[in-house]
Amino acid sequence: MSDKVVTRFAPSPTGYLHIGGARTALFNWLYAKHTGGTMLLRIEDTDRERSTEAATAAILDGLTWLGLSWDGEAVSQFARAPRHREVAEELVRLGKAYYSYETPAELEAMREAARAKGLPPRYNGQWRDRHPSEAPPGVKGAIRIKAPTEGETIVHDRVQGEVRFPNKDLDDFIILRSDGNPTYMHAVIVDDHDMGVTHIIRGDDHLTNAARQTVIYNAMGWAVPSMSHIPLIHGADGAKLSKRHGALGVEAYRAMGYLPEALLNYLARLGWSHGDDEVMSIKDMISWFDIGDVNKGAARFDFAKLEALNGVHMRQMDDKALFDIFVATLPYLEGGPALAARLDDKRKAQLLAAMPGLKERAKTLVELVDGAAFLFAERPLQLDEKAAGLLGSDARAILGGAHAALAAISGEWSAATAEAAIRDFAQAGGHKLGAVAQPLRAALTGRSTSPGVFDVLAVLGRAESLARIGDQID
């Protein structure tokens, strides 16, 4: 085995890339990057009933959106079935596995007999030492591994510690079905070995499989990779994560307006930490991550924390970078496609200019769509209820004066010149600044909240600003 770390992410294409799978992929990716190794991708598509091309595409799309790149081509497990058969037959030749010939009815009777004695329903090994010549004619047998019957199988796990499994609890499980198809348990081992995987990082729901898989490794005389079984993610209420908690596909998080980097930051912190650091860049995570630092206990998924963290990432992001990601994500966001259709060069320039003010008030890209709506509004603006409430008769009179003051700006139109004109007007008329700014905001945006009103004036430009204010005075 080389010194180079090789990890793998191995999803089943029976649905989208869910959030738990995304975190498993992230931990594999971070560990590979941290150690200068590689991460491979294997699609475990042996379940032909449930595996779909659409699900495979959704998984690849989800990983790509998150920026979790894999090395080389994605491997199809189903395509490797001949190799899985070859290894199973090799184990029979080595005397480490054998053909068994029970019918389903006989196996059920065996399980019933065990239950009647209060024992767990396990295979009784009746074909383990029989001569192949005793095989019933014309019946294709299944291949079972000869599991050790005494002592224990130890899984040396970097997260769970040393986990011991009494061998009396491991029965001679099937590695190749009588129809010639490999079982999942067996296919995984052959693939990991052939792909040169050195470190297996997966959910702790696979921990019991690890003992059985170790039996196959030992039977073939193959080195057992380093194992790390990471705790599952639970909902905020401590129950196993379900759809109501946020066990959604990553494309749902894209549609909700989360940044890939913020989602990865949040997922990394589910079960792993680096001191008190909450906000991390991808670079930080790669440099700090070690699989041995992952907690044993389940982590709880909390939407409020994810949203707050996303807001921090948005505010810290360069305006142009955030603008680019926003424009690229618009087709997926609620209300986004309509906006995207009207995003001409002039509006793109306005949006970029408004970004510093917009991102201060938004925690997601969906909130950014909402905040940017004033740029796309058609005159005369539809006022929301609160904005309409700000434009009583007194406010409209003040608005008239503010309009005149702004119209009198002779030089450059900017946030600074607009602010100076409005402050002079407020002082001269004995008005508080808020009494002028609030009706102005309502007239300019149709809302009671927006980025700073002087920034709004600057972004909309002279003609549009004066026209919008004029609409509310008339």
C-alpha cells in the first residue's frame, strides 16, 4: 500500500444527494486535501430496481455545485460485477468460502428454529464442510464466506475507537447470490481494494458491516484500510434526521439561497470543530481538518445556525464574487427566474453597485432577491402596506420639498451629494432626518426597509429617483 491517502465517496443512486451524504463526501474530500491525497467517486448502483440515471446525475450535480471535486472518472459498481464474481470464486478455491444450496423455504425454517430456541436467526453453516459432490443436481448454489467462529474481530476505528465484535455473532454470510450477483457487502470490499482506497470514511450506520467486511479482507490476505465511522446527523429535537428537519437534497439548499461555501462550513462543524472557530473558509477547513478529531456523538442540524452563518459568509464575500454567484443561482431561486429574465446590462451595473447595502440586510440569496426587487420595480411603484402608511399628507408635503432639493443638485449625483442636499433641506425646514428619509425610502422602493436611502438614490440614478418620488407627490 502506498503512503498516499486515497479516500472515496460511494453514494447509492436511489435519490438525490442528501445532506448527510454531502457531509460524508465533505469529510472524505477534506481529509484527502489535507493529506495531499485523492478522493475517488464510486456510484453503488448494484440495486437495479432502485438505481436511476436521474439520481446519478443529481448526485454529480450536487457535488459539483458544492465544489467537492473527485479524481478520475466516477466508477460504476454494477459494471464491476464480473470482478466481484471472480474474487468470490477465488475464495472458494482458497477454501475460505463455500457453496450452499438451501432453498428460501429451508432458510426460513432455519431462522424459525433459531427463534424458537431464543437464538438470533443466523445461518447454521450446514454446507460449510460438506463435499461439493453432495450438491443437489441442477441447483446453483450461493457462495458464503467462512466466518471465524472463535475469538473476536476488531475494527480499529479512528472515530469510534477500538470496536470488538464476538465472532460467534458473525454467521457465514452470502457474498455471491445463487443468480451470480454479488452482495453489497462483498462488492464494496473488492472495489475498495482494487481502487487502492486507504481510508474509508462513512456513516456509523455501517459500523456493523465493518466487522463482516474485515472478514473478507482477511480471507483474501488484503490490508484492511483505515476505518472512520462518523456519527449520523440528527434534527434539532435529537431524532434521526428526516425531511421535516432538513434531510433534503442539496439542490433544495441551493434553491433556498445558501452559498456552497457556507453550507460546507456548516456541515464541517456538524461533528467536527477547530477550537472556537465558527466561520471557516474552504482553505481553513483543508488546513485544519483531521478525521481523528470528529466527535463520536450525533450532531444536531439547526437551520437558524446555518442561516446566520450564511449571512456572515455573504457579508464577508467580495461584492463582485457575491454578484457572480447570485446571478448564476438566480434560475434556481424562488422569484429568481423572473428577475434573471430582466437582468440587462444596466440593471446588472445597478445590482453590483447596490450589493454592499443589499448584503448587509440579507442572510440568503432569496432574501437578496427580495432586497433587490426595488431595482426591478416598474413605475408607478406598488407600495406595500407599511410603505403606504409612511406616506400620509404631512409626509407627502415633506416629500415635495425633498424632491425640489434633490432636483437642485447641479453637479455629480452620488450618495454623498444626495445626503448633503437632504440634510440641508431637513435642517432648514426643522425636520428630523428620519421624517424625511422614511417617506423617501417608501417612494423610492415601495418598502419600509431597504439599503441606506442615499445608496438607493445613487444606485437608481437621478432621473429614475426623481420620477419615483414625483409619482408619490402627484
